[in-house]
Amino acid sequence: MRNRGDLATGYLFVLPVVVSLAVFLIGPIFYALYISFHHFSFLAPDHATWAGLGNYTKLFHDPRFLRALGNTSLYSLGVVPIQIAIALMLALIVDSKIKGKTFFRVVYFLPTVTSTVAVSVMFMYLFKNDGLVNLLLGKLGIPTFDWFNSLTFALPSVMGMAIWTTVGQFMVIYLAGLQDIPQELYEAAEVDGATPWQRLRFITWPMLKPTTFFILIMSIIGCFQVFDQMYVVSKGEGGPQDRTLSVVFYLYRSAFKDFDMGYASAMAFVLFLIILILTVIQRKFFQEETH
Amino acid sequence: MKKKNVITGILATTLAMTALVGCSSSSSSTDSQGSPSSNEKFTLRVGGWSSSPEEQKMLDTQIAGFKATHPNIDVKFEPVVGDYLQKLQPMIASKTEPDIFYLDANVAPDFMDKGVIEPIDDLAQKHNVNFGDYEDAALKAFQWNGKTYGLPKDYNTLALFYNKEMFDKAGITAPPKNWDELRADAQKLTKDGVTGFSISAELPRYQPFLVQAGGSVYADGKATLNNPANATALDFIYRDMMVKDKIAAYPKTLGVDWSGDAFANQKAAMVVEGSWLIPHMAQKAPNVKYGIAELPVKDGGKPSNMIFTVAYALSKNSKHKDDAMDLMAYLTGTEGQKVTVEGGLALPTLKAMGKEYATKYPEREAFVKGASYALPFQYGVVGTKLTDAANKAAEAIVLGAKPDGKSALDEAQSKL
């Protein structure tokens, strides 16, 4: 039974969130959309001029933006599958009947709760030219590189770092998914004489599909929005030679270093569209598979 | 536990109330606009960054000096932690920036061109500030279309730092005077894990060499990175000395962030840096004996240097422009710059104080001399993009992405 009073109380309870979302999230998003059609600088917001689609068309003729988009795509292509594979593997290990489960669970999850900046700085020390990694490689007779400062290895190094940091978070989600799978299925399969691999392939994997879908989307969104690691590793420059320049990073530079907020906003909406399209495609794909 | 909560609650309420009172008092003082001699108390906000405790102490001393003579004005320094421009821009957009704030010469053109800071010519005259007292190159960096937009607080130039012990061991008696000597000395000094010369792959380090060779990167409001004379300097430093001879290295190859650290860790025998390296050495490597010399000059070329300077700019939205001008004049005036000289982190911008600096620190005369033939680190409104492209050009040579200066600079120019 609902009466007016209850309704009012309900609205009153959600009011703080609704207001703060409207003021700090929804409002700014629409304002950013407005800005993206203008030549707009924070230094002279009163003198913004209409640009039409100018900022958007400029994007696709800007070699730096295309480079940033390329870097981001490459980064996502590398990070997402590896991340999911490792997360699943770790989840399976931690879920199995081994000793010290809790210990491993904590260890794998630890990088996730560590600040990205702290992790990046630590990796920079490990991977610098005279750092620990090169020292070890040198002892083993393997060629060494100036990892974060090499045209070839800068991006892969950041990718490795990102995988290491975020894999724990997805492991935990997989772990939850694994524990949702009814034990009867495995018992029945065992009775039918299914091998461990068959159990994984025909029970665990299909039953985890919704979890995988969720992780896939979160992972792709996270990858396309990569910023902090690259910012720290390249000292805010995106170097060497724009090799660690991501879309969000270039957006940040355009807005706050080149004083071109309109252009940066246009970039944000292109990124939004890309992520939206990818998500819609995945949704379609996964729905067809499950039905 | 309960009791503690009550106390916290009371504290929080008191704080909130003080904050409210603070707000109301500052808003009521808006009425006093344009009457600097009013006895009403108010606060002037100073925006800036704080790169070291030493620098912070200097500013505190300067502010205390001002407050002593202006009892009705409270001066509050609001340091920005992190990216200064990122914080400053929204403040300007929302008209809440401090009354006066630091402005780096490199980004000043954007601010001056867009008219977001107050021209100070008239106010300066009213408060007896004579622009002629300031170093020309430093002041010029804050002049735009015939108007002045800031008073430079201090400046820095570049010089060659050399490790005396390493020089002795290699049998070198004097710092290199020209490019040939630089190369020969670097050759001799490169041994036992030490690299002869370290310079970062950045325009604000290599530009003096480029200008010595007759080049320029910015002229008549346009980027001129592809000026044919420019390639000579990049070829000499980055292609020949770094890539071919391996007698020079840029900091990242040596596993450090900037060449100052390479110098402090004794991984490099010579580096090109500003006087900011002096306090760094005192702190990190007090036992390293080093000398400071003017930059080596190309044979037949003219000496060149760069001036890095930061000014106090006046907010357009300040409610107390007259008093803010007073504060600026004090901080950059004789009294304020005495503290700058004492601190020794940067050079004073007043010509008269420059002489005092030179007598107090005779071993640092290279910086003072350098100022006389220096160009400001400033390239109009294309500054950030030009610097970025020029830095990448040098880096491209070091990393082998481009074979020589010409191809690297041509590409850099095409990006602008």
C-alpha cells in the first residue's frame, strides 16, 4: 500500500543523488556537447564562437589524434583478451582446492587496490634503463631495452602494467561467477565421465558467459579510457614520439595545454560513440549466442 | 566514543561557522573597491606553485615583509599541487582566480592574447613602478601589443655545469669554449660508466646551440622549425655526439629524469641546466665539486642563451586591484628581491639587484652574463605546440626514428 507521504519520502531520499548527478554529471555532459560545437577556450569562455562540425572534421585530419586512436585501439586489443584469460585462470586456481587460497586471493587482488600512479612509478623504476628488470635480463644474457623509452616497447610495457594492475579485479568478478554455478552440474558431468577439461569447456565456460560479457565490456571501456598510466610513464608528454599517447591523454593535453576545450570535448564525444558502438555490437553478439 | 563524536561535531560546526564568517567579511569588503587606503581588513590571494620548501620559505618571508607595512591586508598564498594550468583555467573561467598569480612566460601569450589578465601599465605608473628597472628580456616576455601584463619575479638562464674532479682526471684544464672543444672534452670524459655530456632532447635546452648556428625557431609570429640553419645544432648534439660517438646521452638513457640528476649521480661530466641545479646539488650531492661556465659557442657564431621567467599577473576580477598592484610591486621590488638574492634559487629581475647577485655569487656569473644575450622561452600563442614538436624532433633523432636534423625538423614543422 503506497500513499502520498511514502512517495514524498521516497523522492526525498533519492533527491541528494539526483541533484548531485544532475549538477555534476548530466549537466556537464550536455554542456560539453554544446562546447564541442564551438571554438571554446577556458581562458575566454565569453568569446566562444560557433564551429559547427568543425571540431569533429578536424579530428579525422589530425595525425596526432589518429595516432592516439591507433595507440588506444592497439592497447585495448592487447590488454582485453590477455586480461580476461589471466583473470579466468587465476579465478579457477583460487577457486580450486589448494592450500592458502585466501593468501593468493589477497595477493592477486592487491595491485587493484593500489593507486595506478604508485604502480606506474614503481614500474618505471623496475623497467628503467639501469633498473632491476634490465639487470636480471643482462645477467641471463637476454638483450635489454630502455622499456618505457623505446619506440617498440613503450606501449607494450604500459599494456603489461595495466594487465598486472587490473587482473585482480576481474578475477574477483569471475570468482563470484564461478561460485554461482550449481554444483549439481559438475556432479552430473562427473557421473557421465566428463574429463576436467570437458567440464571446463562445456559447463564452466558457458555458465560464465554473462560474467564474461560483463568483464569484456568493463575491460574495453577501461582500456579506451586509459590515461593515468600513460601520463605518469611519459611525464605528461605521451612520448616517446607519441607512442604512449591515448585518446583521453590527447584530450587532456588539448584542453589544458593547447587551451582548446571545444576540440577536446569533440574528442570526448567521438570516444563515447566508439565505446557505445562497441558495447552494442557485443550485446548483439552475446545475445545471439545465449539464445 | 560518544564523547569524541560530540567534540568533533562541535569542532565541525565551529569551523563551518568561521568559514561562513570568513566569506561574509570578504564579500563586504567589496564595497571598498578602489579605495586602497581604507582601514578595513581584507585578504589578497596569491596563486602559484611551490617547487621546494626553500622556495616556499622565500615567499613566506616576502609576504611577511609586505604584511608588516600593510597591517590591514592579509596575504594568503594558495599553492597549486599538480598541474598548475589545469587548476588555473577553471578558476579564470569561473572568475575565482587569486588576485595575483604566477604566470610562466611560455604560456603568457595565450593569456595576454585572450585578454584574461589585467594590463598593468596605468596601475604601475600610479604606484611608481618603473618598468626600466627590470631586465629587458624578462619584462618583454610579459608585454603584448604595447601593453604590460605582469612583473617578472625572477628568472633563470642556462649554463654549462662541469664536474671538476672528472676534468682533472681527464687532464682538461678549462671548460670547453666552443663546439669542437665540447666534443673533444666529452670524448675524453666518457669512460668508466661516465658519459661526457648530457642534455635533454628538448627545445629549452638545445635552442641556444641552434641560434648560435644562425638558426631560429620562431619569427614574426610563425614557427620556423624548418629554417635550414636549425639542423646544424641538432645534427651536432643529437646525431653526432649522442647517436654516432656515444659521448653524450640524454637523461632517460642514463636512467634519470633530467640531466641534473645525471650530474648529481656523477653519471655525466657536463650538463646544460639553469641555476636551479645549484640547490639540487647542495642537497643531493654536496661533495661533488663542480664549476659553472658559459655555454660553448659555435666557431664563428654569436653566443646565445635562453631566459626562463615567471611573473606575477593581475587578475581581471580582483576586487582590490590597487592593493594587488602594491603587493606585486613589493614582491618584485627591491625589498622582495633582496630575499630572492639571499635564497639564491633564481636570479633577481631588477637590474640593480642583478649586480648584487653577481657580487654575492661570483662563481655564478655565467648566468648573469647569459641573460645579456638571452632570448625568452616564449613563442607567441603557438608556444606549447611548437615546443612539443621541437622536443619530438630531437627525440626522434636520439631514438633513431629520424636520421638527421633536417628530416626531423621538417616533419616537426609540418605538424604545426
